[in-house]
Amino acid sequence: MKIKNFVSIVAALAIILNLSFAVSADYTNLLGDINLSNTVDSDDALSVLRSSVGIDFLEDEQTELADVVRDGKIDSSDALAILRISAGFEAAMPKYTADFLTYINNERAKNGLKPLIIDSNICEAAKARAEVSASVANTDISTADAIEKYFGPAWMIFSENKASGLKTPEEVFDKWLSSESQRKNILSDRISRIGISLCRNNDTDDVFGYYWVLILVGVDSDRPDYSENANYINDVLKFTNQERDKEGCNPLTIDENLNKIAQQRAEEVTKSLTHVRPDGSGFESLVDKIYGTNWVACGENIAAGQKNGEEAVASWMKSPEHRKHILDKRFNKMGVGLYKLPNDEFTYYWIQIFVASEYDGKETGNANDPTQSNIELAKKAVQLINEERLNAGVNEITFDENLYKASSKRAEELFVSWSATRPDGSPFDSVITEYAGENWSICSELISAGQKSPESLIRTLVKNEGSKANMINADFKKVGVGVYINENDPYQYYWSVIFTD
């Protein structure tokens, strides 16, 4: 591909994408100084291009530049187009970037989708990922971390395509189109911006040599208008509440923030019909972003292929696990997501996300509920611990009243001194001897503060690998859980969980 063709392609793309490329003042003045008779001295043009587009680009393109030079001159419109691109994107734009953008947007146009735009910051993220693939990076960096580092927190969804061993954008693009998951990434209508990078590993032992990374990002402000889904949301709410009313459950209300994450999940499940997100986390990681620790239970229903809200709810009610979520009396809020994928086996992907939020009241273990004693809260926490143990294939642990007294004492002490050491300077295990005697050989204590229910406490502990390891330790046979509440304290709730053999 000749550089003149490259310039004309990119210039055309600039019009198609309705982008406003502005040449920086330095580039404009420099170009003006050498713009004589609408031509530029080729050596001066090389200098401008080298400073604006980058050394790597010039090493690839310098020989081809001769093809557009006439009698030692280069048409100034060609040089200006290149400068506009480099100045507008504020980053080097090698020719493969333009090639990929052309291939991708042509394919999207065939499928009635909006064109994507190049973002220099996402290109930097792609570069970091490509260097990892080529094993030339100093440190490993995940796709999410790379986007966060170079692009910032504005993204709402992302995907990544990778390839190695192929030398041309055309080869790479054809490979991506042949992969169902990578083709879906390219044809997602939630994606608006991309970054592309190539990293070469010149090590003779590397049989691949070329490492390509395409990162596709959806930004909240760039998202298509999903107001058309309002009817689906209302339908799902209507039919869900009808089923709940039959069983005497309180009606759910729609939470707009839950709608947003349900919409995000609806697209994610087009790649994998599972409750595990593409980054390996559970769907509840999105609930955490909205409520923090201020929720005690959540659930997710997934469906595919149903054409309306009534069909989706009907299909969920036929499944015991999905039905259980719909009729769970703890839940008071819901979000609904619907993602349409043209020419797909199912076309329609549905998500329901349910939440029991602490501040709206609930029907299980609430430390702020005066009708529940501390020992009831402790037993609820032990029940949840045993659920974790059973999931891990470990025998249930026994609630011990003496350990309950010991942990209750420790919870009160934690309010005074947040430490594994007791206020009198003795180790925490002295409280076990004080209340339960010396008939134990191993013990452990988990401490936490701020959680307003047993559910929230255990969910917080499970997220910590060390705490979870204690909870599912088969050597522990007995447990006590204590809570101390002080409404005037910023944390209000102090918890101690003590395990012994």
C-alpha cells in the first residue's frame, strides 16, 4: 500500500466518522514555513513527519514515501493529512491502524452498525498488552488494568482480540472474523472506541514474531439509546410481580443503576451464558460498584431466545433455581437488561438482577433489627459459614455457646481497641481459655467492622483469601460469632468470629 493511498483512505475516514482533526499550532506553523507553491521539500516533509508521526512509522514508510515525491517535492495536502491525523490522535498512527479501522468499519457497515473511532489512550493500553503477549514487557498487566491506566475509569465495557504470527492486518482481520467470539467483539453495538497495537519480538527463538492486540471499549456517554427497552423492563417487572403476588411476596421496584449493570451483563452473556463475567469475577462484582457492602443478598437470572418480557419470565418460572430468585422474599429491588444480537442463534439475551438492600429492610439476619437477639445473628452467620464449607466440600462446623460468649466479648473489645491483641495486652486466644477452657489445640479469629448483617459480614470475609481459608479449614470443628453495636460510632458494628478444633 502506498503512502498516498494511505493518506486518502484516512482522510476519507475522517469525513465518514465526522471527526474534527485539529493540527497543533506548532505543526501548522512548521508546515506553513515549508509550504511553497503547494509543495513541500521532501526532506522537510520527512522531518515534520518524523516529529509528528514517529520514528517507527518512518522506518516502515520512508521507502514508500519516494512514490509520492515528485522532483524532490511532496504534495502539501498529503503531508497535511498525515499531520492532522497524528496531531488529532496525539499519538503515532502507523498504516496498519488505518487498515484495521477500514476493515472493521466496513464489516460493521455491512451489519448496520455505527463506525468505531481510534482512541490514542486505548492504543497505549493495546500496546501494553501487546508487549505482554510478546514477552518484552517488564511487568504483566491485565486488559482491565491497562484500560484503567491509560484510558481511565470512563469505560463501561470492553473486549480484546489477540493474534500472533501473522504479518499483515488483512490476515489478522480475516482470522478474527473466522472466530465467533472475536467477530462478536468487532460487531458489538455497545463498542464505540478502539485501540490497536503491534509488538514485534525480534528474538530468533520466537517462532511467532508478530503480536497484535485490538482493544474495543464501550463508553457510557457513547452508548446507544436503550429507551426502547423501557417496555421490556416494565413487562418483566409486571410479570415478575404478578408471580410474587401469587406467593405473598412484596413487589419489587426497578433500580435504574441495576438496569445499567443488567444491560452490561446482557451483553457479556452473549459471549458466555454463565454467571461468571469475562474478567473472571462474579456478577455480584457489579452490584458491589453500586451498593458497596450495603446489600445482603443478590441473584441473577439469565435467559436467551425469548422475544418479550412475558416469555422471559415464564421461562424463568419453569426453572427451579430461577423461580427461587423471582420468589425470594428478601429481594426488594430489580434491574433488567436486554441485548439484541442480530443474526445470532438466540438474538435476545435477558438478564434479571435482584438485590436485597440493607437500608430498605429485609427478612433475614439484620443486626439492626431489635426483634433479633445477638445469638440469633450469630447462628445465622454460622449457617452462612457452613454453606461456604459445604460448597468447598468440607464438613459443617458446630456453633458453640462458649465460643459465642468469647467472641461477643472480643467484639466489644474491638470497639475499644481494633487489634488482635486484647486491651489488657494479652493475645486474643486468652479469651477462649477464659470462656471455653483449654480443651483446644488450634484457633483463629476473624475480625471485621461496618457490616450491618450476618450476610454482609460473611460476604466480606469470603472476599479475603485468608479469611475464607479459615472459614473452610476442615481442622476447625467449633465456631462462635459475636457482634457489638454502637450507633454513635462511624462503623457501628464490630464482629469477631472465633474458630477452634
